[in-house]
Amino acid sequence: MQVWAATFDVDSIAELEDEGLKLLDHDARTKVERFYQRIDSFSKRIGRLFADQDPIARARHSSALDDVRDHSGAQAVHRLNEPIGYNITHDNGVIAMAFASGSDLHPDPPAYRIGVDVMKLSLPRRTTYAGFVETVGDQLTGLEQRTLLPEPPLESSEALRRFYLIWTLKEAYTKALGLGLGFDFKRIEYDVPNDVVRIDGVRPVGWEFVRFDINRSDQDTYVGVVARYVGEKDTGEGECKVERRPPGEWLKVYDAAHCVAATVATAVADACARDYSRSIKRDRCASAACWVAQVFFVSTNQDTTQSITSVAYRQLTRQNAATCGLEIAEDLCRRRRPYEALPYLDKAMRDPRNLDAWVQAAFLAPTLDDSTQLLECAEKQGRKLLQKDLGSDCFDDDGDCVGRFWSVLETRPYMRVLQALVRIHVENAQYGKAADVCIEMLRLCPGDNMGQRDWLGALLARAGRCTEALSYSQAWLEDSTSHPDGKAPPSQTPLTPEHIERLSRFTKADIPYSAALAAFKLWGNCELARQYLLIGARLNSQVLLKILAKIDRPKSLSNAARELNSTEDAHDYLWLAQDAWMEEDVWKWANDQQDAKACVMKPCSRDGCDAVEQKVAQFKRCGACHQVWYCSTACQKQDWKKHKPACKQREQMKQFMRSIALGKPAKTPAPFTGAAADFAEGGMSSRWF
């Protein structure tokens, strides 16, 4: 296993940034200047200089890049034999990639489980260390909180190091699982002083963790952690220790400035040779940060199959005018002007690779049958293109791609077509077809980056396939990283109190609710069905509350920013499954379960008032934050002065999250820190806020 990193300083290459900006027209400059952080703006500007170029080919043939050297003077462009398992992370001023190949790569296809995260040792502005820890306190175990806030207090440098080591380990592990934010960080515990890792309180068998430091001269220090599944190489004896590995051949750090400077110079020369601004208008761009990382992947073996990364990156740079047509159409749809979007969609759909245009067109089609027909055509087209690009066996279970579709960038439009097809089938009451598409998506990408497992149980139950529904649900409740096939017979054995307690803390509520529905339909009022209903009610009482109160089913999905098991999550689950819960026998059974029902009986939120609901939805809740309930108008008025700051802050935070999701600048209501990163069609998209 190795880690390669590239460091850069935006301020030190401001001149390069300005030179690149001169090559853009007014519209392009306006677009790239919309970024909230200058570091993101810089990546976008430099990325535009790569339009109409193939960086991988240029890395193979350009003498300007051949003389790029690392800090030790060695050539920076490395070659790899494939296959490789890899993961990339990006933080302020550094890009890092962890990878393994050959005999060092655990033979665990379809997904090679490796993750890396690197973060700068710095405290966000306008906040204290204690306040910083408190903002993420719900993601830390009790031991971790005591480690970070001991008595007497730690020195600031050691305190920050401990915090970021804990956080980067949690990030690296969830990246390796392929679950990201879908995994509860509190399940992961890193005892930093003893360098011991526990998952759900026990040793993670088969896993290796390595921590390291990256120093940029005397300026900044970064800490990082690599998490990797090594299988039988781990004996499973003793504690799972985090290895403190010093710098060496396994860790290479390069200066990105030289790479970027060479690329800018080449782009300027190319601009003089042709009408470069015209190609810029086609919006074919890539991220500088992503490009620097991709230089490390180049393979010179022309006789072997090209790496997935190289193929994916070339696809990133193939955008054309059709992409602009789709962007305009999507913007018009957001502004509720769909008919004006149709000519642009027609233009975008002429590009056979622009599957997202077909998805947008499907949602504008006059009937659900028309929508289905459009998406089925797009699915066939996407399948042919992927077989052409990735090989005829890319959909075969024993091929190289099945199991890691989401990590292969070309597959993402195809997966979005399948996701849209699921939704259209649901709206058309074709629940069996929707479930089959979900199962296919999970076969292609068991890591479930698109959240289909949250829907599958309910879809199968609604399709009358309750045995499969419960089989899938039980497998995921037992092990959220498992890849079940739904063929195992479900268990009717009741859960232990310890099992109920664990599931009541670390689970998405949709799955136990669907398990309860399926278990009741299979076996009636059995203890297991009652237990699953209780777990669901503890995790998200809003679902059961709206079912028992017989509130109308939501008419559409919610696009609002959300937390795990939030009101928005309840809204989406009820859109999918409420009709099944409103069947007379199901509703009566749920209403008779007093333990679960107690979870939805709310006490009055005013201090000093002991009133508790005697029937479901008796009290009125705050219409702004939806987090407090009052037995009367008098209690609400008396409590408003106390509740107002928290209510306003929550509303501001939701506005902030909505702005981040839309890529718009946002004013933070209070000191707050967060990060988002992913590959996008324009390269690597990342933001620290």
C-alpha cells in the first residue's frame, strides 16, 4: 500500500491564476468566480485551461511534464500495473491518493476496500477548540470526548492532532466501506493515546489502519489515515492497532506548482494556435486538483487494458455543447419554466452519452408510460455505451466493474437513469418492477451510494414479496456492509434486548419500519414484528406519528437538506410506503402497539409543564423547527423567549445547508465547519466551509 500526495499554495501561484483567467470570456469568468472559497475558484480556473486536451495523453508524451520532480528529485509521473484499488482525498493545499495493487491488493472484488482522508491541523476561525469539538459531539463516543477534552486540558497542538486523527480515521473507514455519510460515525471509536480502533465496540477483524503526517515546509501540517481491508492477513488476535508509519518509500509528496505551471504554459501556447475561447464556451473543463492526482495513474503499457481511472478521466473531458443544453434546461425547470426547456433538452439528447438529458426529459413527459419508455430507451443506450467503453463483460458478475460501478465515473449517468426508473415505476404503482431495478442497482454497486436499500424493503412488501423484503432488511440490520441477495429465508427469532438497543442507535429508520411491515404480513402480530416497529419508532417517531394520525400521504419527495432520521426522511418514507401502512389490518396492529406508540406521545416542551399527549398528534408542534411540542398556546407563548434562539439557529442552519447543496454562497449562522468532496463531470469537486 502506498500514498502519493501533491501540495500547493494558492497564494503563491496567483500569477498563474491571472494568466489563465485572461483566456476566458466574460461569461466564463463570471461562472468560475461564483465559488465561495478562493481555492475552489482557482481549481476551476486552472481546470478550464485543460479544455479540449487529454491530460493523460499529455502526461505520456509532453516533455513539459517529463521533468516534473518530487521533493527528492525523482520523476513525478509514476506508472502502475492494474488492477488497483484506490481512494483520493482533497483538503486545503493538498491532494492525497492511497492505493494498493498486485499481491498487496486484497482479492476482494467487486469493491476493493481502501479509504484515505487527510486534514490540515488548524482551528476554524471565530471558534474555540471546545466549541469546535462540541459541534461534532454527536459523532464522537464518550471515550473520544474524554480524550479530546480531558482535565487538565491538552496543549492546543496535541488537542488538534487528536481531533483530526479521530476524524480522518472515521472518514477513511467509511470511504473504504463506500458508505460515506450513510454510516454513523459514533459507531467508530479511535482511542488515540493507545492507537486502538473499535467498530460497534468490538475489534474490526480483517482491517488495517495506518496514520501519517504531511508537512509543507515550515508552514502547514496535515494528518492522515488510511483504512484498508486486508482479509486473512489480519490474524484477528488482540486489539486492532493503528500503525504509526514514518515517511518513506510508501509515502511520496510532490509539489503541484511545477505541474500546474507547465500545464498553464502549454495551454497558453495552444490558445495562440487556435480560437481557444470558442472551445471554452463549450464548457468542457476539468479540475486542476483532479488532474494533478490523475498524473500519478498514468500507465505506459499500451498492450494492457487501460486503468478504470484513465478511461473515466478521458470521459470527463468529452463534454460538449450538449452539456450546456442540459444545464440550461435544468435551470429553466428549476425556475418552473419546463416548456422553455424542451428545445434545449432536444439538443442535449442528440449526444448519445448525455443520459442525464433523457432523465430530465422523462420527468417532463406527459404520461408515466411515456416517462417509462424514455428511461428504458436510455437504459439500453447506456448499457451499450458502457459495454463499448469498459468491455463486453462490464455487466457480468465475474467482470471487473460489477460491484464498484459508482467508482467508475462513466457509469454514474447510467445509474442515475436506473434511479429515475425506480421513481417512475413507484409513481406508476409498478412496485415489483421498481424493486427489480433496485436489486439490479445493488448488484452493480453493493456499496449503495444512491441509497436504494432504504427503498427496497418497502417496495418488495408493497409488491407482495414479503419474504424477500424481510430477508434483505434483516441482512442489513445485522451488518450494514453486507451484500445480501434476498434468497436467504428470514429469521423469526425475536431480538435480544441488547440487539434492540444497538439497532435503536445506529440505523436508518426506513429499514426497521419495512422489516416490521414485512414481518407482520408474513406472521401476523409476532414478537419480531413488534420489536422492529419499536426500533423504527425510536429512530424516527415522525413516521409512526403520521401513520397513526392518518395524515395524508405526501404527494412528492422532499428535496430539502436533512439529517439522518429527520422529518424530511420521514416524509420520503411515507411517500413510498404510507399506503401499505394504511391498510386496515396493518394500521390497527400498529395502533395497538403501546410500546411503540409511547414514542410518539409527546410531552409539553415548556419547562415546568408535565402535560403529556393522551392521543396521537394531540399537541401542536413548532411550525418552524418541528422539534418541540406544546399542550396549549399559553405554554408556547411562555416558552418562546427560551426556544426562539434554538429555533432561529436551526432554521438558519437549514438555509445554510440548502445553499451549500445548490452551490450558492451562504452566511453561516454561527461558527460551523464542514466539508464536501466528490468526483464530478468537471473533475474533482470539493469544498471546505
